[in-house]
Amino acid sequence: VEFDLVVRGGTVVTSGDTARCDIGVRDGRIVALGERLGEGAREIDVTGRLVLPGGVDAHCHMDQPQGPGLRMADDFESGTRSAACGGTTTVIPFAAQAKGKSLREAVEDYHRRAAGKASVDYAFHMIVTDPTPVVLNEELPELVSQGCTSFKIYMTYDDLKLQDRQILDCLAVARREGALTMIHAENADCIAWLTQALEAAGLTAPKYHATARPPVVEREATHRALSLAELVDVPILIVHVSGADAIEQIGWAQARGLKIHAETCPQYITLTAQDMDLEGFEGAKLICSPPPRDEASHEAVWRGLESGLFQVFSSDHAPFRYDDVEGKKFAGEQACFHCVPNGIPGLETRLAILFSEGVMKGRIDLNRFVSLTSSGPARLYGLYPRKGTIAVGADADLAIWDADHRWTVTNDKLHHAVDYTPYEGMELQGRVMTTILRGEVVWDGGLFHGQAGNGRFLPRDRPCPRGE
Ligand code: URP
Ligand code: ZN
Ligand code: ZN
Ligand code: ZN
């Protein structure tokens, strides 16, 4: 036989092309594309199906150490299992520095957490919370040269946020090292001030989380981040952009010729702040930051997805259980929204939601879908063309879609360790029927076939040119 695997008769879609062809795989890589390829030791007939590059989820959290009394439900085993079952073959979660601690140790610790557990391939972003001279001048350059070529910084959360001066220091290192800086843009003082006023007025229900973080709070921080990047003359990426106000700033900066990249997430095309107005404390299930906005923002996000203003569509999977003895979103009926850990699960539903709401409803085409969910993040974060495309030489990571399959999202169908999904009851059209990682089937026929430990760490290229 000529190949280890032949995927035969499908419609192959990349960010640039759509074509009927067979895919020949040897040693985990694509070695041939064409019509009527020779025999494979294994053959998969995908006539009538779409064959897309496996998804790259460039923003998801798993097994990230939390403060006392709180724990993420997904470790690398359940997190990557859930990814595979949703068509995602590469994840980039976060190795987070704790204030006063070493960044290098955070990355080493994270390698130990992933090893032997991951069933899809993975890379690490870093989170820089304490940019000391040692971190800036020694640890960051060394870690970038070892393939952790992007890092996130926060403008909010007391235990994470950086001052503008510290952000400038980080951006200068990113410029020198050719790394990409991801920025969480929300104004911390505005949020603290609004939260205090809401609490004093007794407005503590989960829905007030959104009142405490209105669009102007994100807009101001987004503009400030763009300005700091302009000052240092370095590309940045604004993560989890929620709506019209922040989008307007990003469009303005891109039109000025600044190298500004942007990411959005499923929650910002599906959920609204009003949806958080639920019985009891249930609204906590939708608490994420920035919060979901409104229908007008959904429309603005769709325009940005269609136009190319956004290059990345990630889940921002943050696996906190609603009810659990080991830390949860349910803080008690009378608790204040600000006690609830931020973030919602979505690794497994990310692709299906964008496919159904975007491609099936005619808002974006299939090639744009691939670009946003796979090739865009692979390019931006230094994984392309090994990941993010279907081409000779690329890893044989494939998601085989049935575009006609209609299904309803329910948490019991998902494979994460979270006890709810914010998308419960959502009706979708289109589903990944089979996921292939480096030529091995990891999801098929409604069953997970992956193997903890088969996922490999991916050292990444430098995303940006190095400046002096
Ligand atoms: O609310 C969110 N998004 N939590 C996850 C952490 C982050 O800021 O991305
Ligand atoms: Zn964030
Ligand atoms: Zn909507
Ligand atoms: Zn996040």
C-alpha cells in the first residue's frame, strides 16, 4: 500500500480554496492531494462530507492554578478530549506567572500538567503578571526562544493587572524578541468603582456583572492598549473583543496602518447581557469578561468576522463548575456577582456554533470559517503551515463535517468536566463527525478514540519580525 491512510472523496476546504480531492497520509503528515489516489492501509470514505483542517483553539484555559478555594474542572485530559470531540486538534492554553514568582517555573509546571494527559497537540501562551527585570531580560527572551512565542497581559483583575508603564516594558520585550502580546482590555478602576456603587445599592445578582463592565470600560482600555502599542511600534492582539465599541477602536487603529490583531469568541455572537437575568443565581453561568452585550453588538461582531477585522475566533474556555465542593460559580443566592469566577466553557461547541450561525446562515463563507478557526490562529501564533491547513507537508489534522446534521446542544453530549454549558438547548446545523490528529482518528461515530499522552508540545516560530 502507498499510504497509511487515505481520506477519500470529500470536499477539501482551506482558507483559500475548496476542491474535491483525496488526501494521502504517511507518518502523520499529508503526503499527497489529488484525485483517485492509490491504496491506503486504512481508508475513510467521506463522500458528501466537508474536510477541513483541524481546529486551532488559540485561547482556552485548562488546569490553570487558581487562588484558594477555586479549581478549574478541566485538566489537560478532559480539556483536550473535549477539544477533539468538537473538531479541534491544537489548543493553546496559558502558563500563568503568579505575582512574585518565576515565569520560567510557571512554564515548567505547565509542561508537567500537560505531559501524559493531552490527547491533541498543544502549545503554551504565557501570562505575565510581574514583569521584573529578571522576567523581562532573562526569562521572557529564553522562553520565547524555546517556542513559547506569545504572552498575555491584563489591564484588569487585582492579582493580574499591569500598570501602563509595565505594559510598555512588556511590549518593548515583545518587539525585541518577535513575540506577540495579547491584551485583556478592560479598565480596572472603572470596574471597581462601578462594582462598589452597585453593591452599596444592593444590586448584587449575577446580571449586574454586566452593569459593572459596560462597553465604555472595554472601549477605553482597548484604545489605551492600541496607543501603547503604537508608541512602542509593535503588533498586539486584543483578546475576547465583545462588541461594537471596542470594534470601532480596532477598526480605527487598523485604518491608521497599525498592526492590530483581534480575537472574538462564541459568547459574543450568541449571548446577551439580558440572558444573565435568570432565576436565583443561574445567571452566574454566563459570567465572563468582557460580558456578553446586545444584538447590535452581535451584528458588529459578525461584520468584523466577515471583513477580516478579526483574524481569530477562540473559545476562551474557562472551565469553572456551577456547583462543586472545590470551588464553583454558584456562590450562594445572596452572594455578590463579583465573587463569581469569570469565564465560561466552550471548547467543544466553538466550531459548531460558528459553523451553524455563520456558514449555515450565510454570514461568512467556508473559507473564512477555516481562516478564523484554524489557519488564522496558526499563522498568527507561529504554527503555520504545520497546523492550520491541508497541504502536502502539513500535519494530517482533519475535521470531517456533515453540514446537514442537525442537533441540539446539551451538556450530557459534551466531554468536558464542567457541569453545564451556556448553550444548553441551542439548535445547530452542522457537526464534526470525525476528527483526525496526525493521521489517527480521535473522534468518530460519537465516540472519543484519542489517547491521553498522544498530544505533543508544539514549539512555535516567532510570530513577529524582531525589532531592535
Ligand atoms: O471571563 C473570562 N474571560 N475569564 C477567562 C480569563 C480571561 O480573562 O480570558
Ligand atoms: Zn482575558
Ligand atoms: Zn444575536
Ligand atoms: Zn481567557
